[in-house]
Amino acid sequence: MANQIDSSAPEAMLMFYRKLYPFKSIYNWLNHDQMPTKLFTHREFAFTLQGDVYLRYKSFNSAEDLKKDICHLNPTRFEIGPVYSARPRDKKTIRPGGLTPLLRELVFDIDMTDYDPVRTCCSEANICKRCWAFISAAVKVLDHSIRDHFGYEKLLWVYSGRRGIHLWISDKEAMELTDQQRKAIVGWMNVVSIGSKEASKRLNIRTASKVLPPPIQDALVQLVSTFTDLILEDQDCFASESGYETLLEFIPNATVVSNLRNAWEKDPERSSEDKWEDLKQQVKQVDRNSPQRVQLKQAMEDIILHYTYPRIDAEVSKHRNHLLKAPFCIHPKTGRVCVPVDPSKIDEFDPEKVPTVSQLLTELDEFIPVDGEEKPSDEDLVERTSLRPYVQMLDQHAAGLMTVKRETKQDPDAALTW
């Protein structure tokens, strides 16, 4: 029975690939068309096989071609890379320098472990519904900022299967970005330097006039309530001595720091909400028109951003040749499927309720036809499992891309690959 098979067992993975993995949906999403184009045939795939054997520069002619190879090799996971100037599988026969990345979705990666310095409920690879609120806040901020400030519309959010989320942006303009342009975009959007030890180095986002750039200012407005609900109430980040000492590092006024530290040392049970209110009261005592008052208000804004703004893994976004795990792969540690996520319902999303491969194979068992019954197609099998709404989400996204492709087919200025 499927529910007796370990999620990471090769037999479970092979059954999942053969019966449930939505190869056609993945093809439509990457290809933007029904008929094969260079967006798919010149696309790099990389496989991780049992024993951590890694195969790069694989490419395929069709969804069926991809499925055949995956079912033959049965990788533990596979990744998607850029569209190259030639077929990646021909790499060994191409002259040096003849295989160059041309197109690639603009991608972002947010990992919960980067929130370890600020979350209090979990750490490292662990994740719960409470700390998922950090990811929820990141999704809402980035989705809004990318649509409003960059004008991109074809955004696909995908749960990583364990502790993070990926964003794939498939707008034509986004796919054509150079590495330098990608670096500029992520540099403009990146606020918190992941891994930085010193609070003074965490944020470096203000203009010469000390104001926040418009996208960051918009994000701050969104994040004020998140800061109250998540940081002050739920996570209670400033409850401990180490917690409030980190907070004090952001404050540029030695007198205010000394007053707050003395008060909190005398009342160690004071909550984060109370401590934040104490800081507000200290700021109010500084002359309204003084530079010190302005600096303190800016410090409070920086604190909100530091604790709640999306923590972006910038290296993932900078280069077209970066590989990223394909949607609907199985995470080897959790057995969960890497499923698409609706950003408008991100607060309702619970990573612990995402379908696992064992669950899906158990659901398949219930639909094995008996003698005399017509054998269901693979599409019918997916329709009868918990995977259905997630595949539908990808299909809807792919349909939007194909509509845009049809509208641009007659454009003489469109790139050949489009």
C-alpha cells in the first residue's frame, strides 16, 4: 500500500512521476505555447539522482521527452535553469563560449532560516504556522512592490516544500533582463543584509536626503501592522535581555538608550509591546523640530523594516544561469510537494497541510480500477487527488502566458524565441 511507502523511497518517487507529476503543465508554463519553442527546447534542466549524483545541461523536445527521461532516471529532485543560445544537451559539441544564457525568469528565494535572528518560535530548518507569518508578510510586500513599481504581472509563487518560498516572474521584459539589470533590481529591493552581525550594517537604504525610496516607504506602510501583530505580540521579540539589547543597537541617541536599558533592567517582565511604547514615549520627549527627533523616528522605521521586510537571497536573483528547484518536486526531508501558492490567500496557507507524496499515493490507491472498469488517464488521477487545486493554479498561470504569446506572435519586433 502507498501509505506504507517512505516518502523518499525510490518506488514512491517513481510512482509519483509516472502518475501524478504535471509534466504538461510545467511544459506549458515554461514554453508559453502549445507547440515546442526555444523557450523549452533550449531550456536547461538539472537532475539530482540517488546518492547525490548531479546531472546538468539536460534539455528536451517536449513534455513527453522530459517525462520519459525523469521516469528513467528517477531523480530525487530536478531544477530549471535558463534558455540558452543552443540546446544545453549539445554542450560538448558546441565551440567554447557558444552556449550562453539568453533568457530566464526573474526569480526570488526567501528562506525561513534567514529569519532566525528575529523569530523566537523556531530555528534552523524547523517551521510552524506562527513563523510562517514572516513568509506571508514577505509575499504580500514583494507581490505588491513588483506589480506596482516594476509593472510585472506574470508572477508564480511556489512553496519550497519545507521552510521557504520561491517567486518566478515570466513577463517577457523580466525574462530578457541582463545579469547587471537583475543585480540592480535585487539591490534596489534588498533591505536586510542576510548574515550581518551589526545592526548598523543591516540597513543601508536611505537616499542622500535620508528618506526611504518609494517602494520601501510603501512596504513600511504595509508592515507597521505586521510588526505589531507578529513581532511585538506573537513573537515577543524584545522580551529577553538579548532581544531588547538588539533593539537598542538601532537607537542613535545614547541618552534614550540608557533610559530604556535602566527601565527594562528594573522590570525584566515587561512585554515587547510595553517596551515599544516606552521607546515611543522617549522619542516624544525629544524636541519635535530637532535632528535628534528625526533620527529617532528614522531608527524606529528601520527597526520595523529590519524585523519584518522580506529577507531575499540576493545571489539567487542576480544571474540568469542560476538553477532553481522545479515546482511540484518532492522535498526529501518532509515529503511535501512544492506547490504553487495564491498570494492573495497567503495568510491562509499552512505549510504543514501541503500534500505529501505518501498522502497522494494513498489517494491513488482508492482509485485503482477493478476488472471491467476503464483505466483512468493520468489527468483523471490528478483530478482525484489533493494535488488538483495546485495543478489548476499552474495551468491558469500558464494559460495567461500563452495568451500573451499569441498576442505577440505577429509582432515583427518580437524576439525570435518569442
